[in-house]
Amino acid sequence: MSLNNIVPFHIESVDSLGQGVSKITDKITFIPKTLPGEKGAARVLAEKSKIAFAQCEKLTTTSPHRVSSPCPHFATCPGCHYLHTDYQYELELKLKSMNSLFRNFPDAAPQVIASTQRLHYRNRIQLHYDVRKQKIGFRDAKNNRIVEVPECLIARAEIAQVLKSFYQNQHWLKLVPKNSMSGHVEIYYHQQQMKISWNQPYAEGGFSQVHEEMNAKLKAEIEKITQGKNYDLVLDLFAGDGNLSNKLAFKRRIAVDIYPKKLPGSDFVSHNLYAAETIKKLNAQLKNQQADLLILDPPRSGLKNLDEWLEMTKAHEVIYVSCDPHTQVRDISALKNYVVKELYLLDLFPSTFHFETMAVLERKK
């Protein structure tokens, strides 16, 4: 193979990044926006010693699950990955991906919690811009280009309206901070308020889930799991505003995050949870009190030293919510004194390959 070569493909499966996987050439080839059973020709965009990445140029055999995308940007946009199929099949592909990732936990079959909104749900989007090229949109990391998305369907109505205004007569060029030739802007709708933030850290001012309906379903599931329990001590890591633990019944809650917030009936501790000294500082505050429940919702990087946290707290129960199942599997696979009781696939990111997972663990007796 060489770059820009046209190669044949036959999609056997879809990987956890939403890419079709073909094995009929000398290299395993990953082709986005294809479906199992499809055949055709693809253009090679990048390659390594044993794998290649390509773009579909022609379909000769199409899947019965293929549909026309409702989004005019889908063919070129890197934002969505499954709008070429129906939602039920999207969930089937995600479940296959999750089952493969959690194959070492066969006793906990994932429960799927679907969304009722596949489009118009995101309350936050981030766009990249280049003033010299007069482009604003989503960045395609594979070719480092900006894809304009004036009619994006994944954003909720309030954000879509702002987005369209950005593109009308290139209005966004008047809004860019002076002397800033490139960067990013975040359009964020929260608590009936719109916020536009230029070149600030993601989720400036505090993280919240991008899909409000699914966030409510996530919290409702946690309430079911903990129903009838009154915890002496809950330790909430990456607590944010207490999104996952606010409705739990507890005598004491220690909420830990890097941004200080006042949470009712709680001790808030401001710490970088990735800093080496944090466990020792929290251990001193716990004064050897065992946590009944440790709940955590870390960034995509997960929490590599989760085993150390659990051996320090001796938590009886663990609820681990993750936006990246790859790092979650890594973290819980390292645990020796805990068993996985329940697994959940929560589709907080419909139309994309992303999904949220939740693992419920219990300490061995």
C-alpha cells in the first residue's frame, strides 16, 4: 500500500472508534462510516507497518442497515459516526464493542440505557477556527483541517441558532478576540443561559454532562442501585457540583475535585486527583474511617491508581462512571479485592462512537 492508493475492502466488524475493519489486503484497514458486510474501494490516507487508515470512495455492496444521513455534513464531518445507520443498529454496534472490551467480566452482562434523542441534544460544542483561512468548525484530526458545520444537527436548538449566526456573512470573524489568529470557541447552554467562551479550557467554570436527558437517566439508575441505603460515608471523586451523589442518602460526604464548590452537607476538598500526595492528604482527613461508597466519574484518562484509592478507603461499594470504557477496563482489571456486580452502557453521545459506561463493584468479603 501507499498513500492515496485505492484498495478493495470487505468490512468484517466495526471497532470501538466506529471504524469499519477490513482484512482482505496485506494490512488491516480501518474505514470510518462503513458497516459490517459492506464491500467497495477506499483511498488510503495513512498507514503503519501492519495497519492502514482509509476513506470510502465507492460501495459495491451495502448493508441492509444503511440509511441516508439526515445531516448534510455527515460525509466529511468528524463529529458523528453512525448517522449512516438506524439508532437500534448503532446501539447493537456499541454493545458489541462494550462486550469485547469487558470480555474478562463475563458474569456482568451490560444493561443498555438508550436515549430518546439521537439529534439536537448537545448543550455544549467546541469549534476550532483559523482567521487566515477564514474557517470555523470541527477539527478533523486525521488531516488537520477544519470542517464547517453551519447546519449541525447534534447541537440543541439554542446552540444551533448561535452556530448559524456565526456563519452568516462570516459573523464569527467579528467576535474573535483581537490578535488571535487561531484557537477554539465553546458554545455552552446551561440553566437557561447561553455562554460563549473563546480560547478557555474545556468546560470553563465546571464540567457538566452534554446530554441532559441521559444525565437524568444516569442519576436515576444510581438512585435505583443505592435505594434503601443510608451511607455513613460517601467519597465522591471528581465530584464537580455533586452531580452523581447529591441525591444519595448519607451522613457524611467528602467531595473531591480541583475546583472548590460548596455542596450541602458535605466536606469539599480541593485537590488534583492525579497528584501523588492527594491520597495521603485524604487519608489523613478520613482518619481511618472506611468509606461505604466510593463514587467516581473521571475524565477520559481514568484513574490509574484506583487500586490504591480503594485499599486506602476500604470502600465496600464502588460506582465508577466513565466516558472512556478503555481506561475504565484498565482501571478495574487491576483490582484484586473487588468483583464487578453490574455493568451499564449509557448512550450519552448518540450518533457518535462515544458512550458512557458504569461499573458497580463490591469488595470481596
